Amino acid sequence: MRVLAIDDTPAILADYEKIFSRGTGVRSDPDGRQLDAMEAALFGPEAGAVDAPAEADAVRVSVAGSGRDGLRLVEAAVRAGTPFDVAFVDMRMPGGWDGIETIRHLFAADPGLQVVVATAFSDRSLGEVGRSFRRNDQLLILKKPFDAVEVRQAAAALAAKRRMTKAAAERVEELDAKVAARTEQIRRMSLQDALTGLPNRQALLERLGVLVEEERARREAAGAGSPRGETADGRGFALLFLDFNRFKLINDSLGHAVGDRLLLSITRRIHALERSFQAGAAEAAAGCTMPIGGPLTGYRLGGDEFVLLLERVPCLGAASEVALAAIDLFAEPHELRPHACVSTASIGLATSFREHLDAGELLRDSDLAMFAAKAQGRETGRPACVAYEGAMHAAAQRRLTLENDLRTALDGSALDLRYQPILDSGDGRTVGVEALLAWTHPRLGRIGNAEILGVAEEAGLINDLGRWVRRSALEAAGAIARAPGIAGAPPVHVNVSRRELLSPGFAAGVQIEAQEAGLPLHRLVLEVSEVGIDRQSEPVSVAIRELHAAGLAVVLDDFGRERSPLAFLAGLPLRAVKIDRFFISGLGGDTARFQVLQAIIGFARAMGLATLACGVETPEQLAGVQGIGLDHVQGNLTGPPVTLEELCSGPEALTRRSAAA
């Protein structure tokens, strides 16, 4: 314990030294036990252990004959890192600073110093002393004349108080540091995807916000308008929005554990792409002299949605080159032992080469472009990259309007069905009709079958819509059977989504629907898209077998789009395969597609399956279908969709009388 005594009377200073000495003077405490005992009695046996140095039982006394001398000692002690615990200050010291002035300077030099004011009744009033300082909790007033025990007791109490106050402050600092560290950790976690470790949506928006502000400042400084096309310094940036095809199918079929492994495999490839940019491996697109630089960073937004942020890109073409490289990278199968899964990437692209910049809008626009890329991929059978165009926003608004209004349409009578004949390609007999949805929207006009099904799937309405379609189709099949002059009415084909197929009790539900319509099950044919079937999808295989066991015929729609393993398809109890229109549209001009088509027909015949050509629109395509030996044909050339009334009106509605399927 360090004690400072400030008094202009040498005799009093000597008394202080005697009081705290360990071997001399009146009321001495040779081994410090009396002082230790006082401290323990006042604060408990553990009080002296609080941040006390090894020599805590020693008392070191320093004396000063004036306030200025005392201040110098306090300042020196603070600089040395051994501050005084307690200062005893005389109130009246003529010829220099008085006690109040001295204490004011001492507090300024050492804010934690504890002070005992030694005062007589003739000195300043106690109220005046108290009002002079804000730190009244660091002041103790001791009346003269005082007893040695009082002095020691005051010193012990205030020294312990200083140590405990210091320890509490240090503990608070420690806790503050821990809170700050934990807060930073939570902040980092809030910006990171838990599964993949990639930065998340919030991190992307924060980084985009920085890039947007930098770009705005750069334009303002340059006095430029709206940069488009290509920049001289390569300071544009681009978002590549990635959605992985078949991920949901793999996740639902093989389980979430396999789905998580697929996401981690995707993440490893993203890191490989990031490293290639760090190493300077990326090249500029053709026609752009400025090489791509700056970081490429991958983000996971959720599910199978990822974003690649390219922070320095000279033009749209350069960003497209990166997107194409990413498509190639993700086209390779993922080895997820014991499974090998293909999950290609559809990529939407949005860049800073636009007049108005907003982080949220850039992300939204890249998302819209991704949906356009998925649609293009479905048409071509290949993963695609599509750059954002303004019309996509209008298409998204249309989609939202349709989704909201479809709920109402299902409850009313706004939806309708049209029936398109399926003909024998040889003699023109009608062997079936497909029920296709039609909707005359009050504001958007005529909405076709494919768009309605897509909206219903995204809106979670597909099960309700499917039930409505089947019941309506069964009623139509009954009407066709009762129509005069139509013998052996053809069965009605309806589309069934994967979600419907996997619904609990689906096969039994269809049986009940047929019974309620009073029709045998062979009057209904279910068309399941190959897109909804995965080669390891045991639940789908089981569902198709259940339908077959119940007496329902199943046709595999969009055949050839997904290139499913033939060995897997050979094990499914199918009636026919409906070949994707991509192959039909290439008849007469695309040798490669023609060869694939020949292989499909050979496979179908080996399995005892009928073949159906979908989307026949021209005489050349019809001639190709007939020439290659496809069994059945469907398309606007051979018969556009018609209403039920037209279908039942007589021979002119059905080109030839149908034969029982």
C-alpha cells in the first residue's frame, strides 16, 4: 500500500511516518498485523487478495510539504506505474495551494486516487469541502486531532476500495471486450451461411451497397452520365445468379444428407473458380481489351441459389464469358458416394452497366434473368446463361398476378379444358385426346396450359389444380363415350406433376375419382414428365408401379430432355414415351437429333412401348415422323385443341373415328 501525506507542518508529516512504520514510534505495528487485521475485519479475509501485489502487507509512506510537491510525487508515481493508493491532505496550508486546490490537481493527475482530508474545526465547512468536488465517493474527511488507529483504518479502507474499484473496472473492461468479440462473432455468423461457410445474402447486399456507392461516386467525379457496354478502366461489376437444376429432385429423392453433400460439392467448385481469379487465370471476353480483374466471390442465398459477384469487369461480354465457364464447371457430375449426380447451373446475369444503380434491384434482376435461363434450358435441353432485360420485370409482375388470380380461378369457373387429338401416324385414327388447360384472364387474356401449370407448381396449387383437371377430364371422357356417332371413345390424357405423383394415396385417390365419374380406369391416361423422374428416385418408381397395379396407364412425357439412363426407365411399367418437341423440331435438318431419335425409337420398341411425337407443326415434321416410324402424332398440324362441345359434335371434330386404346 502506498500512502502520501501532504502537510506544511514537518512534525505532522513525521507523525504519519511513525503511524505507518513497522518498527518505530508510538502505536507501531512492527509486522503489519494490526493493519492487516483491520482490513480483514472491515472487508473480509479475502479483501486483501483483490489485485494486491506480493508485497501487499508493506506500507510505503511518502511525504510532501506543499500541494505542488505532492502533485509532483503523484505524477511521478503514475508515470512509474506505481500510483499512490491514499493521500492524506491538510486543508490549510498557507503560502501555497490550500487543501481544496491541492486535491483538485491530484484528482486531475490520478483520477483513481483516494483522499483523506485532514481538517480542524476552524477550517472550511464540511459542506464547502463536499461541494468542491464531484468525486465525493473518493473523499474521506478526518477531523484533527486524529488517532493513529483512525488513520490506519482510513488508509486500509480506502486502499482496499481503490484496489476493488480497479479490479471492478478491469473486470468491466474484460467483459466489454468479451461482449465486443462475441458481438463481432455473431455479426460474422449473421453474414455467413452455416452449411457452406460462404457469405450469405446479407453479406452480398452489404458488399453490393459498397460497390454501388463507389460507382456512383466515380460517375459523379467523372461527370459521366450512364456508362453502358464497355468501360475504359474495367470498373464495372456483375452478378451471376446461379440456380442448380434437378437439385430439388435429388434432395427429395435421395434425402437431405445427399442434398447437403451436393451443396458442399458446389461450394468447392465455387472456391476453385475464386482461386482461378486470384491466380489471374480468367481472360477477357473477345473484343474487350481490359482483362477481368478484381475478386470473384461466391455467396449462398439459400437452398440451391448461389451468386457469383465479379467486382471488376470491363463489359457484358466479359461477364458472359465467366458465366459460360461456370456452366462448364458445374456440368460435370458430382461424386456423392455411392451416387453420382448431375446438377447443371442456370445463370442469370445483371451488371452495373445501367443508368440506375440499386443493390436490391441488381439482385432482383439477376434472379429474373436466372428464371429466363431456366426456361431457355428447358427448351434447348442445355444449361443456359441469360442477361437481364427490362421486359423480364414485366414478366415477373405478370407471373405474380397470375399466381394471385389462379387461387380465385380455381374456386370459380374461370378455368377450362381444351382437348387435342392424338393420332395414329399411319392411318390417322384418333387414339387419344390430351386435356390442356385454358384460362381467359380478365386483364391478361388467354393463358396456355404450360404457363398455368408452371404458376400452379410455384404457388403450391398444383395438387388442387390436378384434382380439378382429372375430374373435369373424367367428365369429358364420359361425355365423349355418350356422344352419338363416336364409337370406342379415346382415353383422355392428363398431365401429372412429380409433387402430385408423390402425394400420399395418389393412386387410390385417382381410383376414387374414376369411380365417382362412373368410368373405368382405362379411360384415363396419366402423363408424367421425365423432368420429374430421377434415376435413383425410388419413391417415383414405387408411385408409378402403384398406378400400374391399380390399372392406370402411364406415359412418360418430355422423353429425351433429361437423358435418363435407359436401364432405369426400362424397369418402369410404362405404356408409351412422348418424345420431347426438341427432337421433333429438328427433323429434316439436324442429323444429330435424327440419330438420337432413331435410338429412342429402338429402345421403345425393345421395351414394347409405343412412341408419340409431340409438337408436330409442319408438313415436313409430319413426314419425318411417319418416315422414321413413330407410332402416334400430336400437334397443331394434325389437330389443334378444341372444346368438349367441338370434340363431341361429330366426325368433323375428330379427323377419324377413334379406336379403343
